[in-house]
Amino acid sequence: MSIKVLGLCGSMKPNSSTAFLLHMCLDEARKAGAETTFYDLAEHPLPFCDARHDGTTYPEEVHTFRSLVQQAEGIVIATPDYHNSFTGSLKNAIDLCGFDEFEGKMVGIIGVAGGALGAPNAISHLRAVMRAVGAWVVPHQVSVSNSNKLFSGPNKLADEALEKRVIKLGRDVARFAKLHHQGLITAQE
């Protein structure tokens, strides 16, 4: 049985290090048996969430996005750190969804920062938002610091430990999503 893992990229920058790490993570989820989809908010601009009473009146791209989230058993969210949190474009995309799309999904988080401290606040904020929509955030997370020093060559990470953390996250999301989908792990009722 194959499960679906959606990668949601919150960076608006073309060819970002955030997107690179998300692709690496999804490759590992695929190796663990998942069907994967990469969704780049920079390539699929979504309209601003305006809390309209009739959500069916949003444009088709919103319905397509909601459907992708709803069909996934696992989701990996990757974001650059913007002013100690995750991006506004990512928050808007999540706001266009809700319990119907996120509840019960296994979620992994990657935060990428230019500074030395990494992205702990962006990750923490995403964890809180995911809990609010009923998702299960896996314990492992990836916080990246000094993103300007991320690569040692073309498509080659400079930090082997970081590569291992990204690989683990992809495997964990796929594994936990599969277990949950099979009913082997469930929420207490």
C-alpha cells in the first residue's frame, strides 16, 4: 500500500535552499515507499485568505491545493525563517485550509535560516499551527543555520550531519504516515 506525502515549500525565492532540502527529504520519503508531490508556493500563487463565508467561491487553484493536502497522508513543510517565524505565503496557504485538510496528517518541518541560530521559532510556530488544525507533528525536525554556507559544491551539502537529519525526516514522515494509515497508531478518543 502506497501512501502520499506532500512537500509544501514556503519559500518564494527561485531555486532556494529551502526547496533543495525539501526535495531531498521527499526523495527519502519516496525511497521509503511513498508517492510524493512537491508544491512550491512561488510557482502556485494562492489568493489571500479573506475568511469568506462560502469557501467554495475561492478560485480553482485554492481547491486544487486543498485537495492535494487532503489526499496526503503525510506532509513535509519547509520554510525559510522570516523575522523569527515562517513565511506569510505559507501562513496564507495554511489559512486557506483547516481541519478537513490537515486533521490526522503526519507532518514534518524544516526551517532554514541565514543566521547562526537556525529557525527554532519558525519551527515552533509551525508546530503550534499544525496542532491547531489537528495534524500530528513528528518529533524529529530540521533547523538549518547559516544557509549561505549550506553547499560545498553543486547539489552537495557541506554538512553531512544535516544531510542525515533531512533523510531521517523524510523516512519518519513516510513511516509514521503509513502506520497511521494502516490504523497501527491512532489518536486516543
